[in-house]
Amino acid sequence: MRAALFGLLLCCALPAWPAPPPERIIRLAETPGEPPLDPAAAAWERAPAATLRLYPQATIAGGPGGEPLMLEARALRGGTRLALRLAWADAGENTYDVHATDRFADAVAVQFAPPGKTLPYVGMGEPGRAVSLWLWRAGRPPESLTAHGFGSLERGAAPIEAHARRSAGGWEVVLRGRVAAHAPVALAFAAWDGAEDGRAGRKRLSAWQALAAPTGALPASLREEARAGGDAARGERLYAKLGCAACHAPQAGLAPDLASAGDIHWPGYLRRSIREPSAFLVPGYAALMPAFPLQAEDIENLTAYLMKRPP
Ligand code: HEC
């Protein structure tokens, strides 16, 4: 009885998310030679599959709605080359057609976070914190790009290769390119469905995913970013008391809907957004959010609430 009670206390005293959930980790496998471009190559079996959720980008008006898209990602590194094998369901094949400017191609992009202990805003980086991207569009050569904020795409320096094939009801795409000696520590993924008129911001997007060692351990540099030790119930009360919903309720239309903030953001980003509201402005919104006089503990509790909030 006493042991059971102790167990209960122990269980509930622990933070709900001591580390990011498994879907925020992709385990990188090493291969002795060059990682394969062929999505059917046997070498891919060495790389554990991570199943990620890509959420409709909610901050864009007119973007796709509905359920998250499930994307399977595998990562293989050989020397300085990294290859990513991405597979997802997409019933209709929409390929780029130079003569049909009103139609859009199916596409997928990988975004690499710059080195550092904090992750930039997941939707195309932030001014001063550029992200690099690998973009594949059906029927076009792959492109290497950089971005430092929404709508700031530029051509990247390093060429990349891609190989795609249709699977039963979807795409299997391998993207391969060179990475710096220190492998990137976090990646995020976006997908566009040509059938939905998918282009630019009308996409589905994942949270940042840590590219972890084969053991699955979170890179040490991201531990602080993943830390979430607050009390969600206290955070919920504080959210009501401070009137956060006055702006953030979807019907208010003044600020991003935070109902699914925890699906797409890491605790570190949410903490910074509350502590220094206008240090980075979410694209499409004005600098309206006041800097609340909050104790560190309050910020932790609000963060825990936003990470756990059910949609
Ligand atoms: C007066 C309106 C207003 C109030 C009140 C307000 N916010 Fe905001 N908030 C905004 C706006 C506008 C943005 C988007 C622009 C920006 O990034 O500052 C934002 C952005 C955010 C973000 C980043 C969201 C994202 O999708 O990237 C978080 C997290 C956040 N607010 C949390 C809070 C919390 C917690 C409270 C209550 C303590 C609160 N806000 C109160 C207006 C407000």
C-alpha cells in the first residue's frame, strides 16, 4: 500500500515531458560508403524509421486544414554526406508542368537548423538566424536554398541530389547532400500537395526533430530547449488570469491560435515567446503582445500548459 502510494506520488511529481516525445527524435545511422539515392536500396534498413506528424500551417489564412500528414523519415550518413529517405501518402500524382502555371506540384522540403543551443522559429527561420533547405518538387531538379524569415528564400550554395518514386498511393523520395563535419542537430519537414493547390505557405509542417545518435539520446546542446518541468494546471490558471485568450482565442483573430502550439514548438521557443514577446514576430502578426511581469516559475508553468494543451 505504502509502496503504491509512493509510486503514485513519484509518478505525478515528475514532469510530464522530461524530454521531447519520441516523434521529435530521428536516429541517424552511419553507413561505411556513400548513402544510397535509391529509396529501394537495402541500406535503408539500417536506418530506424521515425514517424512524424506534419500539421497544416495554421498561421496562414487559406492554408490546408484537416488531419496531420504522417511522414516516415530515415537518415543515413556516410562521411560528409547525409541522405534522408522520406515516404508519405499522397493518392494523386501532381508533377510540375511548365505549360500549366495554374497547377502545382507535390513537394517536400527539409529544413536544417543552424548550430546553437536554441532552435529558430520553425517556419523558415528568423532574421539573423538563417536555415538551409533542401527542396524537392515532383518533376523538377532538387534545389538547395536558404531562408532567414518567411518569404526570404535564396538559392543555397551546395548542390543536392534527389531520387523519387511512386509507391502504392504515395511518394518515396531520397534527398542527399553534403553536411558540415559537425552534423546538423535538428531538422524540420514540410510537404505540399499539388492537388490542394499547395504552394508557398500552404503546406504541412513538422516540429523541429533532433537528429540523434544511433542510441536515440537527445543531443546535449538541445537539452535546455527540450526542458519542460512546469506545472501545467498552474499554467492553465495563470493563462486565464492574465487574459492570454483575449488575443489568442481563434475568434479574436489578433494572435496565433495556441491550441496546438505544443505540437509544433519546443518548450524553449514558447518560453522565449512569453519572456520576450517581440524579440521575434510570428509572420503575419503585429507586435501587440505585452511583456508580462512574470517570475521564472510562471513562465515554466505557462510553457507546460501550452505544451500539453489538447487541440
Ligand atoms: C494584446 C494581445 C496579446 C496578449 C494579451 C497575449 N499575446 Fe501572445 N502573442 C500576441 C501576438 C500578436 C503574437 C504574434 C506576434 C509575436 O510573435 O509577438 C503573440 C505570440 C505569442 C506566442 C508565439 C506563438 C507562435 O505561434 O509562435 C506565444 C507562445 C504567446 N504569444 C503566448 C502568450 C501567453 C502565454 C500570453 C498570456 C500570458 C499571451 N501570449 C498574451 C498577442 C498577445
